[in-house]
Amino acid sequence: MARIAVIGAGMGAMAAAARLAVAGHRVVVYERTETYGGALRRLERDGFRFDTGPGLLPLPAVYRDLFLKTGREPLEECVDLVQVDPSSHHVFADGTRVSLPNASRAGVVAALEDAFGPAAARRWGDFLVRAREAWDRSRRPLLEEPLWPNWHVLAEREPYPAVPHKRFLRTRAARTLAEVGAWELREPRLIALLESHALAYGLDPRGTPASAAVLPYMEHAFGTWYVRGGMRELARAVYERCLARRVEFRFGAEVAGIVEKDGRAAGVELSDGTVAEADLVVAGVAPAVLERLGGGTRPRGDDGVPPQRGAASRLTVLLALRGGRPEGVAHRTVVHGEDRDAKLESLFGPDPAVPARPTVTVLRPDDPALVPDAGHEAVTVTSVVPEGCGGSPEALAEHLVTAAERAVPGLRDRLLWHEVRTPADIAGETGAPGGAVPVPALAAADGRLLHPSNTTRLPGLFTAGGWSHPGGGLPHAGMSGALVAGLIVEGPDFRGSQ
């Protein structure tokens, strides 16, 4: 039995802790804040409850597997997990609206045919077939296996089978998501639908590899899910599973450094000077934080760390509304911004700013646990905030509320109060510099969207969570915990679940 110190109580770190405890190790989690869950937090005020992090769960099989492997009670006995249907409602710049059913390719194609016509719907259906092929090619190395030592293969190989396209007397294949939209979908609203999946993670579709086609595919294939009571309930369930497996949590315990002895990790030093000895250390923190703690990652050019890109953050406005939630409204509505080129230039150009008409996601859960009574509604509006974005939070939030009015008619007349959650709030909760939100690992693009491996240059030190392989997002964080546990329990030859 090994003594294992875990830095941080985020979802990936807790997933690793529960699995390692089941394997017989003594696990202690050191969390600098006073609670668990990382980005999965909750704000409560006047009887309203809001998720301040992710509001939906894709690919729930990852957490089903976690609960199956760590106890008798399955996930569905620990949380009330429900499919969201429709998966999403979309409001486009020209006023077109369409609702996309959950986990049904045929249903999505039929809905798009009604809204855009048979030719556009057929192109989207054909795109999903190609996206499935990209998923089949990249799923294991990017989600289920430790990062390959020869990760350059993933960086150079584009798994998306792009359709050859004649351009300027040459035949070319799409290499970016924007080119997939322009050359294969050829319909502005379909392009907006495609690119919204990249924008949700702060990715510029003009430079995002075509392999990002797996993002809409995952949603259409595996569905979108919600946990009643709010997504914070998922964090609670994972925390309680850790406690049931005798994982110890020490809150308010900030790790100031990683102890090294005889060339390997030997514990952690806390900010009060206390040293906690350990045989192994698992860090669930951002790379910059890990560097500061003395663990670091492998230097650039080594086989463990692909070149990294910066990460955007998110601005969220929490809206407490008078009047109940109308019957039949969608749980999630994506309001697509106007003037695509101007929007992308605002977000990713040399002078980053929140566009005047941004693309926003509006969440309107049908959940009595979130409101004081049936005469009120809790609404969350979120949009990407670029790195280095200026402006006051309230001024930025005004853009989001204006966009959200297209999804919630009469919103301002119903508004009781609102709160703005900024990148600084995310930084305070997660420790990520600038409140950056990690993106899922994607192939190609010279490795810019791959993440550091779960092993490090320091023997005995491992990394879990959204900032290490396989990247950001709730399913990816959960899989990082599974990969770390496998590497520790089975050794460096571990190759992932079969």
C-alpha cells in the first residue's frame, strides 16, 4: 500500500483518488479552498441556486465507469441523471430557429431538413458520418490511453476524412474546422452550428483542426445529460464516493511545493511549512501552477509535452427571474452571434474584446430545486471571453444579456437581480491563471491541442484533470483520473481500458 498525496479536489483529481483508494492505497487530498469540485461550484442566493461551472454532462459513460469500479452503487443511484431533450435549441442571426433532438442522428437531420431544406440537411448528415470516422480513429489515443511517447504522430496525423475540394485549380482537403464549414457544409447557418462547438471552448475555428469535428459528433452520438439539483450534485457524489473509500480530504491546505528526495517525488510541503510525506504525488493543477510547485512538466521538445496554446476563459451571468419557466422551452439555447468575421476578429484578433453580438449559451433547467418556488426561474448565460479582454464585467455582461433576450423574451422585465461571474472568479476557484478553461485534446494542428502526459519528468509525480491528457471537459477530466490510476496500479506499461 502506497501513501499518495493528491493536490487539488477537482473532478479529475477526485476520480483518481477514488480509484487509487479502491486499489488499496492510502490517499490524502490537499485542497487550498474550503470545498471540492474544482470548476463545479454553486452560487445560492434568495432561494435561487446556480451552477457556476459546466451546466451539462456529455459522455456520462465515463462517470458510470468510475462508480462501477469504485463501489456497489451505480451512478444513477447517487445522482438523478436525466437526458436533455431537445439537446439544444438554436437561434441563428437571420432569425431561423431549430431544435435538435438528443442522441439521434436521424432526428437531427430531419430537424435540419425542416429548417434549412433537404440539401443542407444531407450535407450535415454526411458530415456526421465523417466525424464518426474521426472519432473512431482518435478515441483511444486521445481519451482512453496514456499519451503516446511518440505523440508527434497524433500531432501530424489528421483523423478527419475531409472531402477533396477544388480550389484555385488545385485539389485540397479541409485542414481546419472553418474550411470544413466553407467547403463541405456551404451553408451559413450550418457553419455557425459547426463553429459554435469550437467557440464554446474558446477555439478559433479558422485555426482549429478539422479533427474538432468529434465535438459535435460526441453530442449527437452520446447525448447531453443533466443532473437534477444542478451539476454540483455530480461533484458531491464523486466526493462522497471518495469518502466511502476512505480518502482523506484536507481543505484550506495550500500546497506550496513538491518534496523531492533521491530524484523522485516524496511528498508535499504546505504553505504553513508542514511537510506531508508520500510515496507518490498526483497533481490536479494547471501547468503554470505545477511549475511553481517545483514539479513542472517535461521541457519543450521532449516526448512528454506537446507545444501548448493559450486558453480562453468564460463570462457567466446568473439571472434570477420573476415568473415561472414556460412550458416546453429548451434546457439549452445557443444564440448565434451576427457578423461571423467581425465576431472572430473581436475574439481572436490583436485587440481582443467581447463582440457586441456574441454567441451565447442560455441554460434554463426544468428543475424545482434551483428556484424558491414555481413562480420564479433561474437562467444562466455564458460566453467565451478572450485572453487579455478588457472592459468592466458589467459592461461585458450587458452584451450577453442583450443576446439572451433573443432566447428569453421579456427577460429584462422579469429580472429581479443578476450576478456576474468573471475569469477572476474562475481563477479563484480553480487556481488556473487568468481563469483559463482547458480544452479537450484534439489531434493534428502540430500538437497545439494535445496536453501534457499524465507522467512527468519527476518520477513518482503524476498529473490529472483538465490540464493534462486528455484535456478539458468533464468526461476528459474523469478519464484522466482513470489513466493516472492505471499508470500507478499497473505500471508504465498500462495502455488504457480495453
